[in-house]
Amino acid sequence: MASLSLKHIYKVYPNGTKAVNDFNMEIADKEFIVFVGPSGCGKSTMLRMIAGLEDISAGELSIGDVVVNDVEPKDRDIAMVFQNYALYPHMTVYENIAFGLRVRKMSNEEIHERVVQASEILGIKEYLDKKPKEMSGGQRQRVSLGRAIVRDPKVMLLDEPLSNLDAKLRTQMRAEILKLHAKLNTTFIYVTHDQVEAMTMGTRIVVMKSGFVQQIDTPKNLYRYPKNKFVAGFIGTPQMNFFEGTLKKSGEKVEVAFKYTDARMTLPYEYLRKARPKYFDGNSEVYIGIRAEDISLAPNVVAASPYKVKMIVSHVEDLGDESLVYGDINMNGDGYSESSTRIIVKTTLSHTYRPGDVCEVAFNVKKMHYFDKETEETIVPRIPDINEVECEVQDGTLEFCETSIKLPPALSIGNGSGTVLIPSDCIMFHGTIPAQIVDCEQVGDRYLVSVELKGRRLYAVSSEEKVPEPCLIGFDLKKITLSVGNEIVQPLEEMVRLDGRFEKKKETTECDVNGKLKKKKSINFYLNVCETLFPAPEHISQKLFSALSPREVFSSLFTFEFSPYDIEFTQEGIEGDVVSFCEYGTERFARVRIGENIVNVFTDKPVSGKVYLSPRFDRAGVVEAARGIKLV
Ligand code: ADP
């Protein structure tokens, strides 16, 4: 039994392949986690790093409370099951299961007890005297599971364990593995390329693509709220339908126009409220997604629905109790190629559809998805990160939603009308502006609080469900973006980045030994940042040496990242010049020129001219600059 913590994990193979990029996840004790994604997405590499079969290039992996980056596989208290069962053909099932325990020099009695117990759990007790070749694929995989569970591991790792089995056996073994998980009360991590397997087994699923995590969520949330087009298309069979189109808002309605056809639908704006206004201009192209099961061919549903499109049937796949009707919403389309007008409808109707039939289908528009054409990210995220609001600036006062805010000097901008971008995490619930809470929705461990300011909805993020009543909000003005006319004021950079290197120095110090001064030689490590040496904190040295070869540690360029609050003005340190200030009323940041860079440093004291800065390296992030790998 164990939790796992995976922080900023990277894997770069010696040939330069970046197989895993910045993988972050907390896995709770007893979870059943599935890593899923197409071949080559990095899921096995990630699993093998957890197992210790592959070195971790950067990042920190903990099992329980112990960082295991440098712990040998055999000491990690994990067991692994592979696709090819890797059984010893000359040994009996009993000996195959017992083998790992014998290597560990366990007593014969205990081995016997464990083997018998495992074989009972797996229903292979009567095969214990047989050789693997006398068994079916499913039974052999049970033996390899047995070999894993007798070890009583903290974590079970399974790498495509069912890929070699036929469809029927796979379904059966899936259920058995789930039963095993419930019985063993152990954390399971399971790798598969099969989304059905992932959806039916995982308590949470990690969807990966090209070495990057796309989404970590429960099966239900992945299906309902895919974060991007890839996840939307990967989860669910048949694949979600994707059309291209545009959205045009007028009043409380949005017209959805499907490209390459004259299909149109007018939806309530309510369904798209979380999307940024830029998508509603009737020009910005989006992908419109809808699952085959959310489209209906039923005549009564179609007759009652205002959300209809015409399709021409190309072919039908009969699956017995349901069928997939393929077609096109472009009457000249062929319904076979994956075009942006092809449509697949799932139906349980017994009606026979023939190629060339033209019928109307109704969309369940509440289940429609929309993705940005460029980024392919959803445009209606569960937690919108930005509120985009029209505004007016007059003599240093910002007006939006009938609310006036005196702008601090850092946000000084000319008069005129424009837009203000307010991140949802910059709205605070201890301000002075009265607002009305209209909704509160839990999303993971956060709450999306919808507030109304004079009838205009704003989304705010809160870590607590209950926000103080009456609701008085405020804005962290450091985070907003203001654009008026041609002028734009960007948010304060949240991160200060300085480049530097890791160096060693042979030094001689004098120390007092029983009253006598003695010379002591030592090698000390320093960070050379902007030509200034700082003693390297122990944890940074350790992380760099564990992630890189000594040669790389001393030859690489690193970027050190700090919060503007973690840099102090001192008597000596990195030399810079104060060039101006960002005044936010309650807070003030000096803009300091260091070489060609300008960095923001929080200050509550008067500073000017030439200054010296000492960053707090104990809180710094460290990135290996060439490969962009976060090491600390
Ligand atoms: P998956 O399990 O999702 O199919 P892998 O983790 O096996 O993917 O591989 C991820 C990427 O890393 C792929 O591009 C693969 O070619 C590459 N890769 C895997 N193993 C090695 C290796 N030993 N050396 C170099 N590249 C590798």
C-alpha cells in the first residue's frame, strides 16, 4: 500500500528522444491508475521509470514518503506484470510463482503459504504442478499475476498485460484484475493503448500523447469534459464527430454554422457562456464535436428538436442491438473519408438505412463540444482561466460592468474603450465591490464560483465552497491585462528568470583544532548567476548531480526561476540598476536592469540607482536551459 508522487518527471533517451515531458501527478494509496495513449506516447517509459527499469532524466519520484530516483528496482517494493508473461518454461507453475521469493531467501513454509494463497485468489490452484506450456494464455497471465502478488508489493505495475489475449479473455481478465485490485488493496498502475480498457478499469486515467500528459481525470470526466480535441477523439467509440464551423452571437443566442454545408443551428448562449467572446464573431473557426450517441435519428426526437441537420447516408454498420449509420452533412460528401462533414450516428432503431437516403438528425446540443481550430483546446473549459470584459478608461479610472476602479500607476493607460482580461484566479472574495453569487460548481479540488457584477457574469476560482456573504470581491490587479486603443498593459511577470552555471572551487579554510590553526582543503559548489557567485544549496547540488552527469552539471547553462518576492536587496550580490517601478497601490515592484534583462523585484523600502540583489536560492526553480528540463 502506498501513495506515489511524480514531480516534473522527464525522460530523455541517449539518442535525444524526449519520451516523457514534465509529468506531474499525485497518486493516492489504492488508486487504480491507467496510463493510456497511442503507441509511442511514452506510457511504458513512464511505467518503467516508476519500476526503476529506466533512469529518470529529471524530476522526483516518491513512493510513500521516500524519494526513489536512485533506489534499485528490487528495493522499491513494487511488482511488475508484462505483456509477455516471461514465465520459465522448465519450471512448474508453483515454482514460477515461488521463484522471486526463493531469490529473496524466504522460508519454505512462508513461500508455500503465499503461493497457495495467490493461486486461490487467481483460481489456478489446480494448475500448480503444470508447466506453462500446458496452459492457455489467460492462465499464463494469471501465473504472472501470481508471481507479482506473492511479493505483497506496495505498488503493482502492469504493462499491457492483456494484449496477448483474445477479445473474450481480455474482458474476463479485465474483470479479474479489478477484483484482484479490490482484494489486494494495493495501488495499481496499468498501461494500455486501449481506451476501452482504460475507461473500464481506471479510477483515474492519464491520457498521453507524444510524451505529454493531455488530461488526468476520472473516466466520466474524460468522456464528458475532454480538455482538447485529442482526448475527445481518443476516448469513446466510435470516435467523436468533428465538424468545422463558426459561432456568431446575437443577444442571448449563438448561431452555429457548419463549414462546407448550409447546416445552421441557433443555440442558447447559456451553453457556451464559458467561451471567450473572440469566438463569437462569426469568423473564428472552431471544431464542433458531438458523439455518435448524442445524435438522434428517431423521427419523434427529430420532429421536436430545433437542432437539426440533414445527412446523406453512405453505409451502415450493424452491431446487433445498435447500428452505426455513416453519412455526410455535405450532400456531395462520401461518408467514408474522415472529412469535416462526415457524420456517424449511433442508433437502436430497427429502421433500415440505405446508401443515398437523406434524413434529418437531431443534435443533443447540451452535449456538444467546441475546440479552438489552432490549439485544439476546448473553448468551454470547466474552469475558464480568463474573463474577457469590455471596459472604458477615463482619467485613470477603469470602468467595467458599471464598476469603477482607480487604476494604480503600474496600469496607467490612455483614455478610451477596450478590453480587460481578468484571470479567474485573480478575483478575491475579500474586496469591496458588491457582487452576487449565482452558482458554485466543484471541479476537482477547486470551486468555480460564478458571480454577477451588475448582470455580467464573471468566473472566479476558490479553494473553498463557501465564500463570505455578502459577497464583496476585489481584483489582484497585478494579473490583469488591459488594452485600450493601441495601448496594452501586460500583467506583472510572475516569474523572474536568471541564467547561470554550476561551478566548483577548491578552497582552503583555516580552522581551529585544539587551539591550533589548521588549513583544511575542501571542494565547494557555487552557482554563478550573472557573474556573481552564491553558495549552491545542498538540495540543488543533489538534484543536479542525480539528474546529470558531472560533466553536464559543470558545462550546462541553467535558468533559475524565482518569484519577485524571493529576491532581496542586499549589500552585495547581483549588480543591477533600478530603472522604474511598478506601483500597484498596496504593492510596489522595482524594475531592475541586469545586463540586458529587466526583472521585477518586490520592495517595501525605497531603492534607487545601483543595487545588489540576492535571490533566495532555497526557493528557486532550476531549469536545464538547452533541453528545457525542470530539474528543481
Ligand atoms: P508507448 O509505451 O506509449 O508505446 P514508449 O514509452 O515505449 O511508448 O516510447 C516513447 C518514445 O520513446 C517513443 O518515441 C519510442 O520510440 C522512444 N523510446 C522508447 N524506448 C527507447 C529507447 N530505449 N531508446 C530510444 N528511444 C526509445
